[in-house]
Amino acid sequence: MRVVAKIGTSSLTDELGVIDERVIDGLCDQLVALRALGHEVVLVSSGAVSAGVAALGLAARPLDVPTLQAIAAAGQSRLMDVYNRSLGARGAVAAQVLLVPHDFVDRRQYLHARRTLTRLLELGCVPVVNENDAIADHAIRYGDNDRIAALVAHNLSADVLVLLTDTEGLYTADPRVDPAARLVTTVAADDPLLAVSAGRTGSMRGSGGMASKLAAARMASWSGVRAVIAAASRPDVLLHAVAGEPVGTSFMPNDRKLSARKLWIGFASRVEGAVVIDDGARRALVDRGTSLLPAGVVEVRGSFDEDATIELLATDGEVVARGMVLCEAATLRRVAGRRTSELPPEVAHEVVHRDDLVVLTGR
């Protein structure tokens, strides 16, 4: 099988935010064991910012993005040095790959990434992928390594994506505050994953949270990839997850498969505004897979430019879809509700073209 595993910062570091080499050694033991069983393995690893914070002797993780990006540049090489030593001691060669979500939107970049990762696997390397935090826009604040892992799984047609974190999996409520919270062991392919309540904030050492892992799990499901969210601290967790044994929360693959571009639009891009659509437009989008036209727009919310990602909301507030808009908010407010024949010649006939639209509600 082809396996993509992702481990978060909170699982790699101690309470002071210092990289815990024992954790990486244990992880590398499992990666090498999977390779010995004949599996191909790609690791997506966070931790560059924490490694940079520790290297620079800072008292706490900064909050401003320019400083975080600078610190990530200092920490990335130190993080890879730990992986190089650990995998090397076990007879494996680590290979650093830095990516951003936009690499999966541009078709040439998408194919280039696939060729590189595939060739590294053919050469017997263990690719160690990280968000290119030093240059990635908004990435450090939004925990996109979860989404990067899902996009890599899509890119490589992986069989399983394992998201290793500091909790046992997805719970019915936050187990830190609700003693009645129960672990959800399996999520079927047709479950509305985005409707599941989950916290958006990770630990003080990391940038993700359960919400970004749910988004990644749904991306994997809509790529035809089984996904597992499980605790990194569980013994041999990666081996159990790949073998399909009960561990954490498993998300079953969906028959519906999206392109990498649509996965990025639906789950990895930053939402900059919203439009409310009428019932007729909702039915057209969900049942017939059409584009959104100005006639179906009831209200425009926020300020956004052309090509921004926006949410399409039903009148009751339900998130129906996400898509890349073809005109800015001011123009859309001016033409909202108009028929195509009533539009000025300079205004696009579609608000969101169906090729740039991802329906998120049930059909």
C-alpha cells in the first residue's frame, strides 16, 4: 500500500516546545517497519516553528506571521536534521520536500510534485513533507499541514492517510471539558463531516486543531482514500492504522472523487466572503450541478475580489457550497437578482462557474 502519515507539532514536542527526539525515533521505527512490510511511506511533519523557537531561545511562540515565517526558516533545517539522523540510523534515507497548497492548484506544479514524490519512493527514500512555512501565505495560522497531507494523498493516489495528533480521535464533544464525550470510531463516506462540531484551535505549540483534521479527512474521503485520526502516543499506532485495525477514528472513502483543484477550493483555500442564494439556485447547484448565476443571489456578505473563495449559503444559513467567484463583491451587489439578459456586458454571466465550485451539502 501507499501510505501518507502526518504528525503535528503538539505530538512532536515537549511542554516547552522542544522537539522530542524520542518521539521521532519511535515514529521512524514505525515508518521503517512499514517499508519492511512492502509499503511505500510519505511523512508529512510539522514542527519547524517550534524547532526555530527553541533554537533561538525565545520564551514563547510569537503570534505575528512575519516572525513565525522567519522562525520556521531557522527551524526547518534543524527538524530535518533530526529526521536525517533517526531514519539514517535505521537504514533509510530522508528526503525533504517543501510544498504549499497552491502547488496542487497549478496543473504543472501538481504533476511536477507527483513526479518528484513518486521518483523518491522508487529510489527507496522516505519523503518528509512540510508546509513551506517561510513563504506560505496564511499557512502557519490555519494549520494547513493537515490539508497538505490530504492533498499529497490525493496526488499520489494513496491507499490510506493517517493523521497523528495528541487526542485519540474525533469525539462527540470536547473530552477535556465534557466527561460524557465518546470516541467516534467510524465515519461513513456519506456522513456530513463538515457538520460535526470541532474546535478550531490547536495546542499552544501547534497551529492546527480538530477542525483542520476533519477537513483533511473529508478531502481524503473525496479522493477515494481511507483516513484515520489517532493519537501519536499510542504504541505502534501507525502500524495498526495501516493494517485497518481498530484505532482512533476511521473515515471511509467516498465514491465521489474531486480534482485536486476542487479539493483546494473546498477545503484548503481561505474563505473571504459569502453570498446567500435562493431555493431555486440551491436546487440547481445540488441536484443539477450547474453554475451559480446572479439571478439566484439574494445577498452579498463581506468584501472580496475576483477569484476569491466564497461560501454559498442557503437562506437558513446552511453552507451549500464553496467556490471561486468571478466578480468582486461591489459589482455582485449591483447585479444580484438580475437575469442574464439584464447584465451589463462587462459582467460575467456566472457568479461561480461549476468548474470552480464544490457542493458541500448532501445531494
